[in-house]
Amino acid sequence: MVKRILITLVILVIGIVSLAGLFIYKSICLDKGLIALKSNDYAVAMKYLKPLAMLGDSVAQYELGWMYAFGLGVKKNDSEAMKWFEKAAFEHEQNFSKAAASAYYAGERYMELYNNNQGDPVENASSSIYWFKRSAEGGYVKAAILLSKAYSEGLLGVKQDEKVAQYWAKIAQKKEWLGQVLKKR
């Protein structure tokens, strides 16, 4: 009986130590990937981040989303970026609000490039509008408000269109109202 208890304890300790080792290894890989990303060493970043992202690490998924959104070491691919943003949101908070926020900030980054005359202005403007639409469709009110303003004033290369501006304004109002109702619960 004592021998069984000792064997069970040894197996339990080995399991705990193994789990701790895996957690530490995951943290080291994530750190290496993030450092490589900040150093613009995208091949190394991908080497460390993609396996973690595929295993469900939300930070790695989020960073892969940015890499695909801006073509950092990979071919720019908006649908692949959104896939990773959505996975990161689902893993992190069980909802897609983080993906919508990520899409908004991708749009904002393209708008900044457009406003600062960096890169192709037509591509930056259309990418900005694309990401703002994805964000607004995902429920991010700021994106819907910005789209309403863009269409109302003809900003970011879109044709001035009051009908479309009103559409986005109504979306923003609905989302804002729904958010206020949910906060009261």
C-alpha cells in the first residue's frame, strides 16, 4: 500500500514538473517570437509564433494577425489576418470584440500611412476602409462612427455618399444602445 502511494506521488510530481517545463518553454518561445517581431526579424518571429498560435496561444494569434494584416515577413493577406484576430479573440475572451478592435487599429494604422503620404495612398485608403468595415461589422462603434464621417465628408478616398454615411451612423447608434443595455445588466 505504501509502495503504491509513493509511486503515485512520484508520477504526480513528474507530471507537475513536466507541465511547469512546458509552460516555461512556451513562455520562452513566445518571448523569442515577440523580440524577433520587434527587431523586424519576421522569419524568426514566424518560426516561434505560428506553432504557438496553432496551439491556441492568443498572444501569438494576435501577433500573426498583425503580420498578415501588414505583410510583415509574409504576403499581405487580409482574410488570414482576420482569421488570426478572430482566433485570438475567441481564445482570449470567448467573443469577437477583440477581433473587431484589432481590425479597427489595423484600419487606423493604414489611415495614418495615408495621412502621412507613406506608401501607396490608394492602397492605404482602401485598406483602411476595409479594416474599418470589418471592425464596424464586428460591433466596434468607433469604426462605424468613423465610416459614417468618411462617407459624409468623402474622406479616405471614398465617394461622398449620405445614404452610406447614414447607414454607418445607424449601425453605430444600434451598437452603442445595445452596449449600454448590456452594461446595465
